[in-house]
Amino acid sequence: MTLPRHIAIIMDGNGRWATQKGLSRSEGHLAGAKTVEVLIKECLRHKIPHLSLYAFSTENWNRPQEEVDYLFELFCQFIKSELPLMLQEGIRFSMIGEKSKLPPSAQTALEHAISETKKGNNLELILAINYSGTQEILHAVRQSVSEILLQKEQKAYIQNLINDKKSSEDILSYLTSLFDDIHYTEQNLRNNLYLPDLPDPDFIIRTSGELRLSNFYLLQAAYSEFYFTDTLWPDFSARDFEKALLAYQNRKRRFGKIDEQLDQ
Ligand code: FPP
């Protein structure tokens, strides 16, 4: 049975679930948190090594302030209440997203859980909070380019070009040549993603019938398998997860090759 090593989930439909039941959106998110617990246990049971959960995108700041506040309260509570289970089960907690822009209490809770669980080696649980795939790529481009420009010799040389009042075309052409010299490749970019050692998601699940990626793992999803279900996130059960895993097992992943090459 081939299982995905890294499952990423876009947990969608908490609001609609609540509306259908005449409940508040917050109650929908609370029910969604219970599903998260179920999924973590299922991943442990199946020995899946990495689980990413898209909890809050950079676009989610546009929601009513009351909902945003509630979500952060829920994330903090969840991280604190799940810590004993994480330690007991060898879960390593990590996050992707721009942490520095989060409320200070959330930053503290996240940092605490990351440092307390760093030795966990059964399951890496990754929360995407204040995450955007576009921003992650931008971050990686900035970091990797800065690494090149910051090399001491380059810095001095660029300064000399500027002092010599070379034209901006000359300077640009020199900067471009730096990329050839160091053989700037996809790996330079990947080394500067939020979690460079994390394998790309093999399987991306989205609940609630929406058929889009919503800025999740844009670069890393290049060869991911997708699974969409109409089930709303709070209703997504262990059985639904089994069904999804079964669908994954029937996929043929070619990574751009042809069938004959895969058997070799
Ligand atoms: C999308 O549903 C859900 C979110 C933006 C928040 C995700 C949060 C949870 C699942 C709560 C608990 C999570 C953790 C990690 C404790 P939606 O509100 O967009 O639903 P709608 O599209 O039906 O309105």
C-alpha cells in the first residue's frame, strides 16, 4: 500500500457547516478544530511522516476582526492543549508563514510548541498561518539573491562599479553574471523556502467542494496529487480520510515520464 509521505489539507467549509446548523462561524471553526485532532491521530496511525494544515492565509486578514481574533485564540488554545499529545506521540510541530506579523501571544505559543517538540520524529505537523505561496516564493527569491550579493568580494566589486559611476546597464549585467558564476539553480531557491527540508506534498486534499489551491504551496504542488470532496471540514471523518487515501493509491504518478520508464 503506497501512502503519501506528505499530506497537505485545505480545511474549508467551517462557515457553511455552521450556517447550515444555525450556529455562529466561531462554532464552525471550533468543530473544525475537532476534525484536526481526528486527522492527526489518523496520520499517526498510518505512520504518515508529514501533515500540513492550511489554517490561515494572508488573505484571511480581510475577514471580520471578531472572526480573526477568535481564530487566533483557537490556534493558541489548540497548540497548548495538544502539546501533551504531541510530546507523547513524538509529533514535531512546525509552521510556515510570516510569523513576525502575528499577534505576540500567537508567536509565543508557536515558538514554545516548536522548541518543546523539536525532537519528535514520528509525525511533523506543519501549520500554515499567515501563509501565502506567492509570499513564500518572494521570500525565497529575496533571501537567495541577498546571499549572492552579500558575498564579500561581490559587495566590494559592486561598490567599485558604483564609485566608478558605471552605467546601471553595466551594473545590471554584472549582477546577472553572478547568477551564471554560481550556477544559480532551483536548489538555491528551495534552500530558502520556509522549511527547506520538508518534502513536497504528495497529496493535497481540499474539503467543501471548492476546486482551487488558494495560494497554498504554489511551488511545492508542482507534482502533487489533488483530492477534492464536497464534505465540509467539520464533517470530514476518519472514514472520509480512508477514502481519500484509497483514491491516492489508485493514482499513477509519472512525474512527466512515460509508463515504461516508471517500471525501470
Ligand atoms: C475555512 O473555512 C477555514 C479557515 C479559514 C480556518 C481554518 C481553521 C480551522 C479548521 C479551525 C481549527 C484549526 C486549527 C489548526 C486548530 P471557512 O471559514 O472559509 O468556511 P466557509 O468557506 O464555509 O465560510
